[in-house]
Amino acid sequence: MAAQTLAWNRGGLLPESPTATFPYRVLEPVGEGAMGAVFRAEDVELARPVAIKVVRPDLFRSGAPGRGETLRQRLVQEAQAAARLRHPGVPAVHRVATIDGVPYMVMEWVEGTPLDVLLARDGPVRLERAIRWTLEVLDVLRLAHGEGIVHRDIKPGNLMVRADDHVAILDFGIARLDAGRKVETAFGTVLGTPQYAAPEQLAGLPVGAPADLFAVAAVLFELLTGRPPFTGRTLAELVRNVSEAAPPSVHAYRSGLPDGLDDFFATALAKTPDERFGSAEAMARSVQAFLVETTGGLHAGASGIVRGGTNAASVVSTGAAGVVRRVVSSIDPVRMAVEVVEGGDGRSIDMAPVDDVLDWLLDVPLHAPPFAGILRVEGARFFVAGGVVLHALGPEGHAAAVTDATRGTTADCVIFHVDGPRAAGVVAALAAVAGAGRVVLAGLDAAVVRLERLVERLRDEGRVAALVVETEGACALVLPGRSSTWIIVGGGFEDVATVDDLARRAAARAATMRVVEPIFAPLMPTFRRRLAGTRLMVDRDRSGRLRSLTLVQRPGNEATWGEATSRDRLLSHDPVTEDARFLLCEARGMFERFDRVRQWPDVVAACEAARTVHLYPRTSVLASVAFDAVFADAAERVRLGLVRLADGTPAEVLRVLEEVKQALGSPWGEHLDAVVLVALLWPEEAMAAYAAALERSSASAGFSGLLARLSDRRGRLFAGGRSAQVLLVTDEAGRRRPLVFE
């Protein structure tokens, strides 16, 4: 194969063109260092972009006899170890092989911006963003260090910020090649980048996980201040400062940062490994305390949100082995489901935007399990687990009405966190008891059906379910699980401690039992947070006839969500996606059947002009209206906006119409022709409020309003010299129908 090789300045031994054993077309070099080079290439067999890393051939062909073979075997072993790191923050390893005795790796091509480029362009980043990226890096290192892999060169240039603003760590596998070499006297070979390398690494001492954690801290320091913690006019001065000087205060370079950061960096950048954090997990717990949500004013730590770890509020006490027992005061199952969570220590957030708090709790971080628990907003309660709002309770009525009643409001919030490996399943089961579930077994007599056998069966089948045991003056909720079973007791069952004990007491008191399972029916905040940025691409033929609809998902971290809350599953349940499909595929046919096309031409035209539907857009130009979807034409001009309401109350209708009027007067609303409001039902008073608001806008429009009435165009709302048609659509058990008024 030597005849097919390139010169080293173009990658060393890579073939000029794809071969049977090397099915890649090398496109361009993207980086080169002392160890080797990285190339962007195309996998011609699978038609996908890849990155190919090749080590410098001279590292294998110089030195003592046998050194090359030793290094080659070591590199292949390290690359294979890196391939075992199944994590969204690590590019997948597709292949490890050799050419002319020199190893190379083929890896996933990561599209994004290197962190060093981002820092050079934008300078320091927001505290919340810096902390989030750091936690993502630490989560990767937690996995890597558990596999015995040390990166050895964590630096901004090896951190890629993806398009979805998550971070990937590059250069696993090659980084450990020179593990035993010392720094030469002329500093010709420095393992790692000196600004981020730990003192023991610069001294040529054995290097382990603490060196990676030192480098992460140095990167975080630069993210916050715009400069690394240690600098020097010469390399010798830099090495001396890293090895001897105390880290400077972050407050000397940036004001407004938390006071505890200096203490954190004193530990994280300590000179000896033993003085630093003992593990990536320990460092992550410390970093977590500085999490800030700047828009919502949320602080984590002593008065904020903690997602697991030693600081998380415990809401249960553990009795017998494998049993988590809690006594509550109520014997009403719904109240018990709430009380068992709210019995723990809550985290209060005064006068916070409810949308921002929910957005925070719905996040699915890389560094910790998603939030599981209850958010209490004055009289309303939201059950949240696994990045999904499972259920809502409140005085407003059904769950959808509760979520819409709190949307866009500012209120006192209290967060109750359920901790432990079963937290998500426990909260889902409690939400099922509270109303977000279905009864799969009912009317069971505890004197006939053996409760302990039923619990064992549910546990062995791995079912997420709740067994509700009721009798006069007593109630118990049993949440079976393989690692632990929760027993929540009230009234006459309050001294029950085990499943067997509950079985005896329930049989003696002729209790009835039912089994409730959660149903997957996320509420709207879930879709608004998790599906933001998803697009529905519309393909039409030359005559404008619809040919196909294709979903294009926003880049995201699918692996952390799990099957239960994957984006595909969310999309299959998303009502706004179905609203958009209805408008694109069925609406015109309905207007034609009822001879209403001439009365609603702008709605029909906007649907037919649509080439892209943006679901749950989050752009500043749309800030004046909380659209759940916008239809854009081929030039990406917004032609139609869609808003989904809970009940279609007069207040909701008037609020949205007022927002639409503001949008029509803004630059982005220049091409807005239609707005569609979808609700489960439209009360007569809401329809009257809609008609009155349109009549007022028409009267204020003068001659334009008169022309619209004479032309028989319905539903027209005027503002700022422009107008748009506003159509009401009802969604009755999934059957959508426009309300076309006579």
C-alpha cells in the first residue's frame, strides 16, 4: 500500500482515494499537532461524514527497538477503550485499524464550533452556560475514568460546542499515547497544553484522573474570565506559575460572580492531586452549587434546585430492607400522592416566572438524572419526571387548564425533589394516582387476592404502577420496584411497616384494592420545552399539490432521554404537530366542502404557501406572541401562526388577539396573513368575545374594515395598518374542525 500513500503534510499514510480496505475519501485537514493530524473525510459506503485521526509515523519508527510496536499496541488498546465510551459527549469510534503499521481511528464527525474559537470570538460566557458545559465535560470524565481512561489534554481546543449548545470532548484514545514520557529539558514535548496541564503532568510524574479535573477547572476559569488561570511570558515562567503560584481570584477579572468560586478553584487547581476533588462526581457536586438561571433568577445550592447528590432533599425514611415507608396525614389517595412528595424540604423561589421554572425542571442534563418531583405554584401543582410534565392539579379544573392558567405568569414557587434511583418511576406512579393514569385492575378484595403476591408480580414484571389499598378510615399506596418498594400509609394503616404486614391488615379489614398505571400524555409545557426548534418540512409539486411532510428534529441529546421520553415518542403525542398536519392536509378540503374558501382566502393561501412549519419557535422576533407553531413560505417569511389554548375562555381569546395586534404592527408581522387558535372546546362566551374583538378592530380600521366586510372575508383582525384572518378550530378527541361562522 506504500505506493498509495500521501506525504505527511497531507496526512502521512492515508490513501489518495477509497480502497476495499479503506472506504474513505479524505477531503481536507482540520488540525495537526505534535502527535498527529485530523482529517475530514467521507465514508463512501455509508455516505456519512467522518473524522480520521492519524498518528505521526515517526513516533513509531524512531527510538529503541520494539518501541514502535509497544506504542502501536498501546494506542490500539486506548482507542478500543475510547470506543467503549457510549456517551453523547464523546464522538463515536467507527473503526480502529493500521496502514503500513501506523494506527488510525475513524470517528464520528462533530459539527460545531471549537471552544477556543468561541472564546476568541465572543469572550467570557454566561455563568449558567459555563457551569452547564463544565458539568457535561465532567459527566464524560466520570464515565471515562470509570473505564480507566485518562484524557490528558482537556483544553478549549478539544471541546466542541455542537449546534444544540451541548459540548463534546474530542481526542479520546490518542491522548494517552505518551503516558510515561517526561517533559524534556527544552520543553520540546509537553504532555497536554501547559496552560491547562496539572503540575504533575508538567513534571513528568504519573498522571491520573486528578490531572483531567485540574484541566477542567482551568477551562472553567477561562470560560468565566476570558483567560486561563496561569500565564507566563515564557514557557518556563508559565510552568513555574502552574506549579507554584496560587490561582488568582475570578473577581479580579469579572464582577458579579458567586463568592464561593475562589474557594472552589483553590481546591480544583491545587498543586498536588490529593488536595483536589477526589472524583469527577465530587467536582460536579461542587460545581452544581453555582448553577444559575439568569432569566428566571434561579440559584442552585443552599436556596435553589439540586438534582440529586448529597444535597438533595430526602422525602422518605427507609424501614426494612428494600422498603421505603412514609406516613401521611390524609387517607385520600390524591392528597396522599401530593403529601408524600411535599413532606420533604422544599426549595422556595419568590416571584419567579413560572415558564422559566418549568423550563429549568424539564431540562435533561448530561451530568445528573432529570428532575423528579412536584412544582407547587400557589394553588397549582405540577408532577414532573424525566423531562415531562406528567400531570397538573389546581383549582382551574383539568390539567391542561392548570398549565395554561400559569403560563406567562410570575408567582411564588416551591420545588419538592424526590431523590433516589427510582425517583422518576415513583413520581410517575404518584401522578397516575393523582389522575394521570388508568385503572388496570379494580375491585380486588384483599381477603381473597393476596396483596403480597400482587406486589411481587408487579415488581417482577418491572411495571411502573401504584397499588391503592382502601378501607374505612385507612388508605395505603404501594409502589413496587425491584430495588425498593414504597409504602405510603395513612389513617388506620399508619403503623404498617412492610408489605406482608399491610397484606394481613388489609385482609382483616376487608380492604378493596386497585392497580393504577401512568399513561403517557405529557402536558403542553413538555412539548414547548422538549420539541422547541423541530421543523415540519412541506414538499409540494409544481402545481402546489402536497406530496409529503418530513419531520426534521433539532439536534439534541437523544441518548439521555431514554425510550419513555424520546423525542420520537413526544412527537407522536404532540397535539400541535397534529394541528399542523390538519391545516396542511385537510383544512382546504373542509373549506371547499362547506363552500367557505372565498370567505377564508388568507388562511387557505397561508397553508398552501407553507414550506416549513416551525414547532414551538423560540426566536426573539416571535416574542410578542406565544405561537406554538409558525408556517413559513419558501423565503422563510412567517405567513401563519398557530396557538393552542386549553379551554378557549374569553380571557384567553382576548389576550391572544391583543398579542396578534401587536405582532401585526411589528416588522416580523409584515407577511403574517392568518392566525389559527385551537382549543378542546369553545364556550359561547368565548366565541362572543372573539366576534366583538374583531368587530371593534374592523370599526377602528375605517375604510379598510368596510372593504373587508363588503368582500365577505371573515375573521379579519386589523392593527397597525395591516390585517390577518383569525380562525377558531376545535379539537374534539383528536377530530379537528374549523368553526366557520354564518
